[in-house]
Amino acid sequence: MRKVLFIILSICSLFTACKIDEPDKDLKRIVFDPGNLKFISTSLNTKKETSSALYGNQEALESLSAADSSLKNGSMIKLVTWKYHDNPQYIGGTITGELLSIETLQTDNTGKISYQIQSTSPTKPVPANQEERIQYIMSYKPVMRP
């Protein structure tokens, strides 16, 4: 029961976190709405101070759960990356801040994978090697739920 509560609270914190420590009137906080996509996994990059959440449809979830990790036709995956900041209310905690990018993988009826990136930050460059980004995103394994 504690694990379920911890997972639920962790996921909720991704959607409710605010940037409190440095108020900036010109900064518009963009919130990501996953729509009908399901949460699959999450990661942190401590060097870049970013956190990412991976969302996908049922086909993508089944594909990433399989041993071969090849995407089924009709799969859609979104890797959402935020800058994170120290949480001023909890020592040692972090909260998500500005949305940096949304990377989308989608397969068509022939199984061809298309890659697209939407960047909301001028400092986040478009990846040079899209094939490497596709392989990186497909390397995520779904979080095991009780």
C-alpha cells in the first residue's frame, strides 16, 4: 500500500510542482497535458539538472514491455523534459520548473518511426543524431506497478 501511495504522490508532484524560489513575472509556466497517453517511466539527469517523464499509448506501453523493444504500428511516445529546481519547502527535494522539450516518436501503419522535437527553450538545441535519440527513448523500460 505504501508503494502505491508513493508512486501516486510522485506522479502528482510532476503535475503540481511550481517554481517558487525565483519568481519571474516574464516566465510563463507551460504545463504538459498527456491527454490519453499513459505514464510509462521517469528519469533524472543531475548534470543538466533536468527530469523527464515518458508517456505513451497502449501500443507503446506493450512495445516497451516486450523483450525486443520494437515499436508496434500505431505507437506514440512522448518524452517530456523539465528543468528542475531545489524545493524551498523541503530540504534536499526538487521540483519541476520550466518545460524544456517534448520529443515525440510515432509509428505509422508500415512501422516507420518518425521523430519530432518541440523545444520551448532557446538554450535546448535540437539533437544532432535523431537515430540516437530514438534508440535512447526506446531504451526506457516501463515502471513496474504493484
